[in-house]
Amino acid sequence: MVDTMGIMIPCEGNSIPARIYTPDTGKDSYPVIVYYHGGGWVIAGIDAYNASTEALAQKTEAIVVSVGYRQAPEFKFPTAHNDSYAAYEWVLKNADTFKGDSARIAVVGESAGGNLAATVSLTAKQRNVRLPLHQALIYPLADNDFTTPSYLEHQNSLFLNSPLMMWFFNHYLNNPEEGDDPRISLVDADLGGMPPTTIIGAEIDPLRSEGQLLAQNLEAAGVATTYQLYTGVAHEFFGMSAILAEAEQAQALVARELKKAFGTE
């Protein structure tokens, strides 16, 4: 129920791929979601998260621009973060060329992509660029603390575990000290003035604790925040609505919050 089109987005003298998902409803204009996939800034890509992006386009009746940022180990920090912000600015300036409404833009990301989506909002705030209307962060990577309760619980969990997270950090960061950068450790960032936020958590996930802490810190900074933890499911469950009722529920919650922000609920 969506049409897709591949494009290239310019960034830092280069270009990155993106895929545009447009609802097949024949409207002249749609809100826009800029989406960032997971994979620890190292693996996966647009194709791996196709189920999530198609679901978002259908359930929000918005255009989704899925961004294929450059990845480690070839491209170290902050390349993925810079590419992600460049894509957001490109959408702001070019949304009308693909039926997008530049006044109604949100960001969504899963896992490391949730980190990227939040950093896009932080960067826009710092540069006095128009903020997204909403950010939906799906089990976001938000800290570099490997001693949280959920890290200690999930040394051997599927689909993500503590050793794999450390592997991602080792491949993306130039040195361990970069883990303290607020673009990585979002829980330590200045979160005041961020967009209204939805955070989805999974019980079986080393990132669970930092997602909860990020939600608490956003609320403490005065940001309207909706947090929902889904029990009995693992990291990466969001795109599995064909087989998991919890994924369907999480997608519906995110879609509802996005449509509120777009004024289309």
C-alpha cells in the first residue's frame, strides 16, 4: 500500500542512498518521517528495516524517507551522525519535490538509529534550525555505560547482547572517550527544548535501562514524553508485527503519537 523510490542525498562532498515510501492514497501532500535504521552504526541497512518503514508509512499516512547513512568501520564517528543530520536538512529543503510537507516533519529511529534521530533533534536545536515536530525513539542507544541492570542481565540474549554492543562501539568510535560525547550518551545531553518524544522499550534488551533513563531525563527537562515498555519481547521486535501482537501495539502507539504531532489524528 506504499510506492517506493530510491534517491541519493548529498552530504559532506559525497552522497548517501535513501528510499522514499509514499502512501498509495493519491494525496497532493503528506507529512514526512525521516527514519534511521539500526545496526550499531556498523551493520544492516535500509532493506533490513523495510517492514518498519512500510508499517510507519501505512499507519501514519505519511511519507517515510529511510536514510542509508555511511557505516563503520570504514566511516567512524561522527560520520553516521553527520550524514543523518544532513539528510534531515535536505528533507526540510526538498520535501515539496516528493509531495512532502516541509512544515510537518518528524524523526524516527530504531536502536542506533534512535540515537541518530535524537541527535538530529539536538543538532537542529543547537543550530537554530526548525526542530522535528516529534521524535520516536525505538529502544534507542543512549549511553555508554556497560554496567546498567539491563546490560548485566543480557550478556547472552538474542537479538542483541552486551558483547555485541561493545563490538559496535569498538568499530564505530575512534577511541573509548568518544562514548562520553552527548551525541552518543544522550542521557548526559542538554535535553531542554527537545521535541515531544515517544520511546519504545523492550524487556529483553541490554539498552532497556538507558532508554528508561533517557525518558526520565527528557521529562525532567520539561519535554513531553511517552514511554512504553513491552514485556516478553527482545530488541528488534518493532518490525515484527506479522508475528508479534506487541509489535502491532507498539507500531500503533508510535503512529498515534506521530499523527497527533502532524494534526492528522
